[in-house]
Amino acid sequence: MRFERFLADSASAQADKIALVTASRRLSYRDLDLLSGRLAAALVREGVRRNDRVLVFMDNCWEAAVSIFAVLKAGATFSPVNPSTKSGKLAFIIRDSEPSAILTLSRLMPTVRSAMEGCDDRPAVFSTDERDGMPAPGTLSLQSALAHDLPAPTHGGIDCDLAMLIYTSGSTGDPKGVMMTHRNIEAASASIIAYLASDPGDVILNVLPLAFDYGLYQLLMSVRLGATLVLEKSFAFPQAVFETMRRERVNTLPLVPTMAALILRMGELQPGFLPDVRRITNTAAALPPEHIARLRRLFPAAKLFSMYGLTECKRCTYLPPEELDRRAGSVGIAIPNTEAYVVDAQGRRLDHGGTGELVIRGPHVMQGYWRNAQATEAVLVSGTNPWEKVLRTGDIFRTDGDGFLYFVGRKDDIIKTRGEKVAPKEVEAVLHALPGVSEAVVAGIPDPILGHAVAAIVVRSDSGLSERDVLAHCARNLEDFMVPRTVLFRAALPRTDTGKTSRRLAAIELAAPQARATALEQTA
């Protein structure tokens, strides 16, 4: 069914239950259903029609949650955009998606105006009111739309209509719009809820951007369950977030490796400091085994789910918590109602124990990239059955004898040095095992002799840790050709606008001092 029906069902079953907690407002399921219906009516009044695209350009706020469900109720397709997006990238998304409307915040209007310069067909723009209580110039008032008591429209849409268009971070060029139908997100959310054993009593924290599918699905799954979502703008002030978690009795903590590293750097935290947490999930990148072990000590009552996914299918695998001790470094098995397997360069399925590209088969695989047939054909390929397409992820995995999967690296991340192939994740695992290393990212940089050299950026938790210490540790634990030639210490790892560690940006940063060193050598 269409996904907005889950909100109607939750509002019908438990109208007074709190659906959403934010710093400025608490919304019951009745509130969320009513306000999203009113905004849907306003969108239709301004010309939004079934299957139109609507950008939701907001940070984590109650208005964003209302906006997402309003777009669905209008029969349209929502496209969440990270509030840190700059005008150039936003302009590309506007040109590419041709939205009928943009829903945003008054403080983001300068970026919206800049991005729309030169647009022939200008979308309707709804913005929150400015401090004087008036809408931003040239916009429609979001507050006024929410105040008009109009019924939600009837659009006639069905579950194979597009529900969302979510743009990738564009780390290798222009961002691509991933097309997901209502049926796709229903299947993905059902599968995740099943293996997490989630239920309506859950109180879920979300500090991840709603423009990031991991953060977005916290909202979607919470509404589907009839659970409560505690929505925070960021994890910049962990102690304040922890206090909110205690007050709201949060029992589910979704995190990414950067959050885990920050928590583990806080030496004053004691085991059980968040006593209600019973479930921790991680995706975006694999947690180093050492971080998993330390998190389990800090949260002794919690089950920890190590997972792997990508925007093109939301989620692929999960490691059952009872397997953590036996399968260090594994991201597990296929999620329910999904098939995950590895293939060789010719696309032939490999037996357990092989290493190759991961392929995903299931009802949550995207429909393709918006208006980009070439990119779509590169990743959606014919499956075993003539009527289906499967997703080639571009990620290299190995399987153990039982079929459990281990991430090796992106196909284009593999570093070729001295005629050997190096998987950055293998070097990173060794770096994370060194006391004093909080985070690390490894990339290849051009080298006139080696072809490429292995290099690393490291975030220290011990300021006394030296480059010599790092290299000596790597030499003890890695083959010679895998030991980094360069180690840079930084306060934080380079990241994309969704908060993911960026190997591409790391390579650029690592190559800059390497280039300077080469120039000095040539001058000498």
C-alpha cells in the first residue's frame, strides 16, 4: 500500500500517543496526521499534482516530518535535501528533478534564491515565517498553510508510484536521484523492522539528517510502527543528547562510526550510563571490531546490530547480535526477503568462501536513477529470472564458509601498489586496533615509482601518539606493501555533506602534502 496509509493507521489506533519529540514541539499522531493533511491541501492548491516532485530542504525539525508526509498525501514524490547543501548543488537538483514546490526554512531562503536564479519555471516555495512573523519575501507561509483547516486531498495514487527521490552525495560527480516507490520503501521498512524486532513501544533517537536515508528511515519506520521518534538536529553536543535520551527513555540508538568514535573518546562515560538503551544499530560504514567491543562494554544491556546498506536499496545485510563474537568484522547475512551474493568479474555467482562484487536481489531495489539511463544500466542488470533486475553494488565482499559477508572495499577504492592490491578497509582495521587511534581512513595517492602509495589520515585520542608509532604498529600487523607511506594527523576525518567519511576527499588531502614533498625533492 502507499506509505502515507501507515500514518493514518497509527493516528486511528493511538491518536494521542506522542509520535515526534523535538526541541521546540511534541506532536501526537493526531497532530502529525492533521498537519500533514493541511499542508498537502495547500500543496495541491498551489499546483502540485500526482507524481510531481517536491523538495524538502530542511534540517531535523518537526516541520520536515510534517512536510514529508504532506507530499505523500498530495500524491507527489518527496525529495529530501540536506540543509548544508550549497546553492550550486541545489541548483543542479532543481534542474534535474524539476520540482513543483520547495518546502524550506526561512534561514535557508538565501540558498534557495541563489539556486533558482535563471530558472524558467519557478516552483512554489513554502517557507517558515521569519522572526517578524512574516513569510520570507517571495514565498508562501508554511505556518499559514498549517493553520488552514482543510482536508487532505484525494489523489488516486497506487503503491508503484514514486514515493521518494533521494539524491546521492555525488562524491564521484553530479549527484544521482535514486527512485524509490511506495512498494520499495514498504518492503525495506518491513524487513528492517522484522530483524530488529521493533515494536510500537520503541522510543528511537535520530540525530542523523532526514536527507540521509538511514536517518529518514528512522522516521518512516517509527510512523509505521506507531512508535515515538526523538528528533535531534545533530550530535554536536553529546551530553545534551544523552540528557534528552534519559528524559525520554530512549531505547533505540541508531549511530554511524563517527558517532561511535565520539562516544568512545568520552572517557568519563561508565557502563550503563544510558540504562534504557536496548538496541544499537550501525550502518554507513562498518564499525571496527575494537569499537564494537568497547560499545558493548558501555551498553551491556543492548543488542548491537552491525549492518550494511546503500541508498540504491536502503539495506542489504545485518549481523545477528549473537554472532558478534564469532564473526568479528562481518556485516552478516541478507536481511529478510532479500538475497545477497557475490559474483566474479563476468557476473558468475561465487560459492561461499569467494571474493567478488556484492549483488542484491529483492523488492527494495531501486527503480533506477532519475533521468540517467546510462548510470542505471551500469548497476541494474538482468537477474536469474527474465522479468527482474538485480543491483550490482560496486562493493567487493568476501564470504566465509557459512555465507556470512565481509566488506573488503569499493571496486574503485582498491589500491594497486608495487603490483599488489590493497583493500583500504584491511589497513583501517589494523589502525583502529592501535590504542590512541580514534578514527582512520586510508586511500591511495599517486606515486611515480609505486603507481600508488598507501596513505592514512588518523584522528588521535592520545596526543602522544606519533607517526613512528603508527607505522611501527602497521609494520607488525601488515604485509610490507600494505604499510602506509604517509600518515597525517587531523582533528576530524574528511566527510561528505551527509556525514559519511569520504575516501575521495581523504585522497585529495593526502595527495596535497605528498605533492609538496615531491616538489621539494625535485628542487633539491
